Amino acid sequence: MSKKVFKDAMSALTDVKDGMTLIVGGFGLCGIPENSIAALHEMGVKDLTCVSNNAGVDDFGLGLLLQKRQIKKMVSSYVGENALFEKLYMSGELQLEFCPQGTLAERIRAGGAGIAGFYTPTGVGTLVAEGKEIKNFDGRDYVLERGIVGDFALVKAWKGDKFGNLIFRKTARNFNPMAATAGKITVVEVEELVEIGELDPDQIHTPGVYVQRIFQGTNYQKRIEQRTVSKG
């Protein structure tokens, strides 16, 4: 179990190679694996395919990897906060596979559950369904979507123990539990790393069997994309 614990993001991600597929947890800038993204930025790995709800903002989150042209393709459901993303896509420097948000979550969950594909009515009759198999069930058309498995999954949790059992905090849970199941190697950064047995079993969201590597992160910024406050 001690073999799961790493010193930092750089040591946990040392074998990420060019051309790999990464599943990255988070929603906007909430619950993103900040330390792991920063390590990839420093490592300079390139031609990555990143599966994530969105791509951060221009100067944070996956936007850092876009700055250095490290990402070849994004599989996302929303990209509206990142002007650089738009520029790279429109210029042909970045490939994009748009996926409805619920479908993306289910594709990741399916990959983690060993399900090769599933049928959903979402996207039928739109660009999302082009080139995909359509079947009719009980009078309604459904499109076949494939499950997704990544070479690595990068996950952010609030607390974890040294076996990899994880607890997420509030909306920072988002895509992280699904992502944790869908990586051939799942790397988790936590705000607090505790000894085995310190977490209440009834509070664990992701069991450690899904986690291969874990480390305690540092210097979290936890930026807010759109800050809204009441007028004083």
C-alpha cells in the first residue's frame, strides 16, 4: 500500500508519455487536479488527448497546456471560458470532439465499468450523432456512444488515505469519481492525506481499489471563474 504514495505530482506522473489519453477530473476550475496539470506543463509532454468537461481558462487549468500546444485533441462538453481554445480550434491546431455533458459523464463511467458502449437518445438528429450507429427502441431513436478509458486519469479529492480511499468535498466532486474509475493508471492529489483507517468507511466516495497513485497536493489556488457577490 505504501507503494501507492508518491512525494508529489512530478514523481507520480513521470511515465506520462507523448500521445497519451488523459481523463481529467473537475468542472470549470472547481475540483481540478491543479498540481498534476502544473507538472505536465513543466514536463512538456505533447500530442495529448484530454477528456475533460472543459479546458480551464486561458491561464489556468488545462489552459496552461493549451498555451504550450501540448494538447492535440480535447473531448469536452463546454469550452466557453477559454478564448485560446477557440483560437486553436478555429486555426486547426486543436482537434475537438464535442460531447453532451451527461453523455460525457456516462462515457467515462462506462469506461470505468468495462462497458464498451451504450445507447442514448441525447444528440439524435444533431451533429453529435453523425457517423454513429442509430437504433430504434420502443419507437425512439438512440445513438451509440463508446465508453472512454484513459492511459491516465488525473483526479483531485479533498481527503484520501494511503490505500487510495477518497472523499470529495461538495461540488468539487463533479466528474472526479467517474474519472477515478476510468484510467489504466489513476493518479490522485488530495488536500489531506491520512493513514489507513482514519476515514469513516461510510463517508468514502471512491474506494482505493481504483487508485494506483496518490500524493498530498500543495498551494491550491481554487480560482473562481465567475465571482458573483451581492451588492453591499
